[in-house]
Amino acid sequence: MKNILLALLACAAALGLQPALARDGLALFNSKPCAACHTLDSKLVGPALKDVAAKNAGGKDAATTLASHIKNGTQGNWGPIPMPPNPVTDDEAKVLADWVMTLK
């Protein structure tokens, strides 16, 4: 019985963090140069963030890979235009990647 109760409490705590992640992720997105090339719903220079989330959904270590792409840049994943490295810390890249992966 204790194990079930602890599991339920852990789930409730995790669900309670989702709105904070959404707020923090969106605020961080808006404070960085991300919005110059990306929007939530449609392609701009880079892909829509919802498309990034859909493409990576269910992928092993998807958020970790995405955080690396955000921080270090990447090329060839979405066409010929490269994504340059971004001025973010490792922690900021992780917050952004986790937030993107929640978008639907």
C-alpha cells in the first residue's frame, strides 16, 4: 500500500511541474534568439517547434540530443539551412529541449 501511495504522490508532483516547465520554457524561448528562426506552429527559417517535438517523440534520449542541437547547432536534419550554435548554458538547453518535447 505504501508503494502505491508513494507512486501516486510522485505522479502528482510530476504533473504539478508541467505548467512551470511550460512557463519557463516559453519564457526562455522568448528571451533567446530562437524566435528569430522558429515559431510554435509553422515553419519560419527553421521548423515549427511542434514539428520538432513530433519528429523526436518516442526517440531514445530525444531531449538530450535536442539540447545538444540547441547549444551546439546542427545541419542537415531539416534541410540545407544549418542551425547555428545558440548562446545558452547546458541547463538552459535542457529546459528548452524538455519544453519543446512537451509541445503537441
